[in-house]
Amino acid sequence: MDYKGNILAISGSLRSGSSNHNILRFLGGLTPADINYFIYDKLADIPPFDPGLDHEHPPTAVAELRELIKNVSGIIICTPEYAFGVPGQLKNTLDWMVSSGSLVDKPVALVTASSVGSHAHAALLLILGALSAKVIDGATLLIPFIRSKIDGNGNITDQKTEKMLRDVIDVFLKEI
Ligand SMILES: Cc1cc2nc3c(=O)[nH]c(=O)nc-3n(C[C@H](O)[C@H](O)[C@H](O)COP(=O)(O)O)c2cc1C
């Protein structure tokens, strides 16, 4: 499969009905038809990071994700903050991507949608820097008070937020 022009979207929340997942769906709806935009649904399958298993033949789910990332032209991460930090499973997954260099120079957009979210957002920018990802200027967005900006059906109800998300995807699409 030719993944050129493909975008991998990763939600830091595993919750069914997650606001972050719904934001990724919204962003997917804004991408042109010739771009294959897909939301990663295997985050829960990534095992705990073990440096002893972190080699050319890691656990299957890790190997598959590394291969997926290798073949996409950009990644969008959308995540909440938990306990003033990055959700554990997202951080765990990113830890598996360090030695493989999977994110080196990979265009990344980052949206943190949470009650507050500033700690996770700042931490993720540092982490993505450590991974040498190409975090796109203008494609990072912190959305506080997310639960008041999205309805029960996952629709974004706050116009300013919707506009900012449109700007994020516009900038990102120009970079990939
Ligand atoms: C265990 C837990 C810890 C949380 N800690 C924080 C926090 O430190 N900062 C924050 O902004 N929101 C925090 N929240 C609230 C989440 O940001 C909020 O529930 C958000 O909507 C979750 O994203 P989701 O709808 O995509 O699942 C926490 C939620 C949970 C379940």
C-alpha cells in the first residue's frame, strides 16, 4: 500500500466517545479526498515500554506502528491531560518510537484538548523535540475547557475553537 499523502491521527484518550477522538474525526472531515486520513485504533495494544525488547524485532503492535509511521507523510496527535501530564499510554507509545527514530523529521500537528491541558501540551512539545519530530509552526493548539466546546454527539459547538482547528489543518496540509 502506498501511504504517501496519508495522515495518521492518534488520540491520547482511549475513552469511548472521547472529545479528542471526536476532534480527530472533525479534522479528518476537513482533509481533501485524495489524502487517506485514518485514526489509529490500536493504542491500547501497545505493551509497556521495555528497553530489553526495544530492538529491530519489538512486540508486534510496536513493529506495526513503526512501519505505519514510516509510511505516512504526517501525524496528528490530539490528547487530553491526565494528572498534569501526558496520558500514560500515549507517552508509553512515544517511548517505543525513540530508538527506531520513527518520528525524526516527521511532520506532526499537536492538539491538546483538556480541562486545562497546559502541562501535557508543554510536555509533549518537549517529548516531540526529543524524538526530533518536525512539529509544524501554526499546527499546535491548546484547547482548554474542552467539555464546554463540544456536544454529546461530538460536534464542536464553539466557533472560535472550530476556526482554530480549521487553521491547524490548513497549515498542516501545506507542510506534508
Ligand atoms: C484520571 C484523570 C485525570 C485528569 N487530569 C486532568 C488534568 O490534570 N488536567 C486537565 O486539564 N484535565 C484533566 N482531566 C480531565 C480531562 O482533560 C477531560 O476529562 C477530557 O475531556 C478527557 O479527554 P477525552 O474527552 O478525550 O477523554 C483528567 C481526567 C481524568 C479521567
